[in-house]
Amino acid sequence: MTIGSATPPETQRDLQQRFRERRLQMRLTQEGLAQRSGVSLGSLKRFEHTGQISLESLLKLALVLNCLDDFSAVCDTQNPSPRSLDELLAASKTPKRGSRT
């Protein structure tokens, strides 16, 4: 069983929805978020409608929406995400007893 097998379009739609929900939770209008982030209103509207946005603009929105730190985990080579259920289970196993010496 593979973990995280979402396609790019699925991930794009997920981000689009999450950013819109976060904006609404913070009680920001599209105009307010655009102004605070420096992203054009047209770009923000396009992102919320189609999911299309530049990486720079996405990161600017993330900064205002307090989720920029979430991007630091992308492609983290120090703490890679498990790629399968077996890897996840193996990583979570802890010894039940101390070792004998």
C-alpha cells in the first residue's frame, strides 16, 4: 500500500480549497488578502477558481495565512516521509524491553 499517491491535479485542488478555507477562517476578503500579500487580486481569484498560481505568489499567500512554515517540509531529506505503510510501521516500532548486557 502506497501512502501519498495523490496526483498533481488532486494536490492542486486540495491546496486551492485549503487556502480558500484558511482565508475565510481568518475572515479575510479576497481583496484584503491580495492587498496584504502583494499578490494581485486577479491572481488570487484565478488561484481560488482554477488552482493556477506562481510559486512566488503561493508563498506570499502562505505567509499572510500563517502556513509558510508548512512548505519547509516539502522534499525534506533530513526527515523523509514514509513511502509505504510498511515503512511507516517500521519507523514507529519501539523496543519493548531494554537490551541485555
